[in-house]
Amino acid sequence: MTDRTQLLLLRQQLEAALALKERAEEAAREAMAALHQACRALIPAAYDEARASGRLPSTPTELAAFLVEKVSARLAYLELVARQAKADPAEIERLREAVREAQLLRERVETLEGEKALLEARLRSLEAHLRAKEEENRRLREEVEALRRLLSEARRIEPASSSAGSGGLSPEALAALRILGETGWPLRKPVMERLLQEGALERESVRPFQELEAAGLLEQLKPRVESVGNTPYLLRLTERGREEFRRRFGREPAEPLLDRLLARHKSEEHVWLNLKAAEVLERFGFSVDLLPPVLRVEGREIAPDLAAAKDGRTIYVECERTVKGLEETFRKWENMLLLNGDAIYVFVPDTKIQSAVVSSVGMWTYRSRRKARLYVCNLAKLSEEAAEPWTLVRSF
């Protein structure tokens, strides 16, 4: 089984466990609502007194025990009165039935709490396993990156005769080399648009990029992405390409934006998602900062994925390919509220990740008793006719 398959299986298991836990929590919430309703119906005076004094139990198990205790006490009192022929037999029977129902509710709540505890333990185990596997993959990517740098360096110091191939670049490849060196852009699309504007190309073509790559001047990374359509490539000049730019144009090339994004986001896939999100936001009139500074708010240091400004207002955006550990993700949603007021803005590649994000935000708002409005852009669902980037908006 490949590492990618193992990661996929782990994520699927984690999502399944999250879904089960969410259902268990929903059942517990329903049981809690039923307990409150039973308290108001059967022991209104004791219930109101406990609420007013702040002593009303806050967990389903404790509230069920409170209900059983108070109803049982009321029943015992009435039975005592009945022996003196002063109590209504129908009232006594109603309370006996209420005690039985309250005990059943308590047993159900205790079962749900036990299931929830088991699911939380399973989630912690899966999260730990997934983090270990992702860390292992990160180290492997770093090793591959180091080997790529060594290869680029080896190519740079090859004898001059071996680099003669770069001397015969076509005009369009030479123009692409100049644009990449001047801008450091990591995507084909803006480079190709510039080539068309300058007249170096008559129509869209990948030939300039292929020619630069064949000459060892350009590296084209192909991230694994969830979307369908054209295969995305991430671009950067090799060290040999940077040297060729210096030789031909007599100035220092710009630092590849891809290197700065990889240093921040660690994986090619996450970099691609951030670039795609920026492209979408710019399409809807936002000015986007791909590398926003770390912000200090209420004693915290927060590093959002993107900052997007429009009409004098800035929003901070997260790009999610996976939903990681619960506590880490919950801190992220809390940080987003600190930056955006009551809003959380998220870009996701597909519906599966959207479902995980919605579930995670719902769990966090329920646990923290916070209100939030979630804005999601699902790239797989965004249409060309859309009037705004957000394909799902939900209040919690």
C-alpha cells in the first residue's frame, strides 16, 4: 500500500469517526432537550429554583440524575400522603411513570456519553497516526527537495559545452524566461497572458515552458489536486535558469514566489489551493496578499493563509485541504473570529472537505457557545456565472 493510499484511508477513517461523533453529540443534544422538557413538566418549582440559583446541572447525565431524584422525592411524598387518604391516585401513577421514563432517559444519556468517550479516544488515535504519517511525508518531501537542489546545482556547474542548448532558445521561450525572471510568478496563466500581450505568442501554448524545462532552465512541479480540468503546474526557474537570466539580461532575477509559498505552506498541494483561491478572489474584485504578515491579536500570533481587501475592508481567509486535529482546528476557527469579527472565510477543493469544515465549525461553535457565520468557496461547485465567491453560507 502506497503512502498516499495509507493517508487517504486514514483520512477516510477520521472523517467517518467524526461523523459518528457528530451523530452521538446530536443524539445527546436531543436527550438534553427532552430532559429539560420533562423537568419543566414534572418538577417546575425545583427546576426554576435550580436555574435561578445557578445550580441546574449542565450535562445530560447530571440533569437526568437531578430529574430522577426530584421526581422520586415527590413520588415518595405523595405515597406517604396517600396512606393518609389525601393524595390523588392518578397523580401518584403519573409520577411513577415519570420516574420510569426519567430512568430510561438517564440510561440512554449514560450510553451516549460512553459512546462519545470511545469515539473521542478513537479520534485521538487516528489524529496521532495521521500526524505521524504526514510528518513522515513532509520529511520525504524535504529530502526530495534537497535532491532537486543538488541536481540543479550539478547542472549549473556542468561544462559550458553541456549548456549550449540554452543558447538556441526560441523567441517565445526567451520571452518566457525574461518574464519568469522579472516576476517570479509560479503559474503558467499570468506568464502566458503577458506573452500574448507582448506579442511573443499568437495563441495560448505550453511550448515555451516545455522548451525551458527541456533546457534545464525551468522546473515545473505537478501537485496532486482534487479538482478536475487542466493539470496545474507550479513554476520556478532552476539555479541554471536564474544564471541564464543574469547572463542574458544583466540583472538579478526575482526570488521565485513558489519558494516563499512553500516555506509558508509546506506542501505543493496547499500552495496550489492558495493560488487558486487568490485567483478566484481577484476575479470578484478583491486585492489579495498571498503572504500576509503574522498578526498579533489579544496576545496571539495569527498567520492567516490569505488577506483580501475590497471596498476598504480586509477579510482573512483559510484554505483547507484536510481537517486536522480537533483542538488545532478549533484554535484556527477562534483565530478567524478574532480577525474577522463574526465571520469565518474558507476555500476548499471539493464537497468532501467542505462537509468536514462545516462539521468542524459546527462542533466548535456548539462546544464554545460562540456564534459564527461561515463562508465557504467550494472550488468544485463554483460556476462561471456566480455573483460572489461563496458557494455556501451558514450561520451557527
